[in-house]
Amino acid sequence: MREIASFGGLLVCHAEDPDDLMRYDGHVDASYRSFEASRPAECEANAVRKIVRLVARTGCRTHILHVSSGLSVDVLRRAKAEGLPVSAETCPHYLTLDCDHIPDNATAVKCCPPIRDLHEQDALWAGLADGTLDGVVTDHSPASADMKAGTLATAWGGVSSLQVGFRAVLTGAMRRGLSLADVVRWMSCNTARLVGLDDRGDITPVLRADLAIIRPYERFVVDATALESRNPICACDGMTLNGVVTRTFVAGRDALSGVREGNLIVRP
């Protein structure tokens, strides 16, 4: 952290305390609640507390990945009130799913930290609303079907939600009286700013025209087999979401033109 602070870099942390994980490690059965109990919220919050103490000592600008718990939000809220250079994100699956309504052995939604209950979900939304959490990211895991096969104890941990994550968050936000503009700020403006991509992230002259034309009140049912992902796995499979996308532009070019080009994203 001292080395990173010396050149103004950004430390990115997966926050789960390894000692706590060893202590809570137990039997994971078919229920998602048992998997959640094996990696409880305290593991994340304790790791965030340690990180915040080190930020205070070193001044290292630090970003906390995929926050899943209100306990962590409370720690981060206090750290920001003290003026410490910390930021944090959460993910669509933590905002839209809860561990008590996930079917047994639903390996498509196995992830670390795990998805928690509705009380924790409410705390995450509150953290977004008051600015404690800076953004929402997919944390997309393009695991193959073989890697996600098996049981909750053995399957690869990671959620695939890249194509529908924005719409999942939009649906949850609208239910809570939040707006499309809020979701754009969390998932586009703030995320681009965090990593220094100053040429994109907003609809402003001279910036890249990365645009989606969307009907926010029109609904659709997610079908994992119809998504563009190579692996037909999606945490939102079967969900009814708001936000039908009619056109997409990447740097001003229509993404449905038939031209498929990838490029390495670098800071301008």
C-alpha cells in the first residue's frame, strides 16, 4: 500500500478475511443459506475494517470490490466521513437476489462473497442512495457449464450477468423509487471516473458515443439460452426485468451492424 500510494495508484481489494473464513468453514449442503453461512458477513466486514486502518496509515487510495453486506457499508460510511480515500462497489446479484429464495444447488448464483438476505440487500441500496457505495459492477464471471456443474460446495464461484446486469439493477431501482439516471451514474459515470477512463461514461460532446437506446418501462423475461454469452448461464435466468434495449452504439458505431470488433481498453 505504501508503494502504491507513492505513485498515486489504486489498490483493489477482495475483502474476505482468510482467518475468519477458516473459522467459519463448515458443511455446505444443497441450500444456498448453508453456503452463505460458510462465508458470513462478518468475514467481509472484518476485512474492510483492516483495510480501512491500513488506508489511514498509508494514505493509499483503495477500492473495495463486490460489497455484499450492510456491515461493510457501515464501516465504509465511517471511513468516508473521516475523509479517507476509499471507494466501493456492489453488484446486480447482491441487489436483486436473496439467499432465502434461491433454489437448492443453484450453482449459477454461487459467488464469493455470497448473496445474502433481504435485510442486507436493503442496506446495500441505502449505501448506494447515500453515496457510500460508489458504483455497481457486473463482476462478470464467464465460467463454462462444466465449471458451474456439480454442487454448491464444488462448483466454480462466479456470476454471469454482463448482458442483463444493468436491467436487473434498473428494475430494482425503479421498485424503490430510484431513477434511470441513478443507475447510469452508478454503472457508467462513476465506474469510468474511478479507473480514469475520462473519454467515456457520460453523454457529453467530445466523449465516446457509447450509447444504449432503452425502453425503461417495457419488460422482458431473461432467457439464458438466448443471450450472447458463449456459456448459457445467467443468475437472472427466468426473471422478468424492465428495460428493453432497441439499439446499441459503441464509439458511435451501431453494434448491430454485423461488424464484431474487440479492442483493448486503455486510459486515454
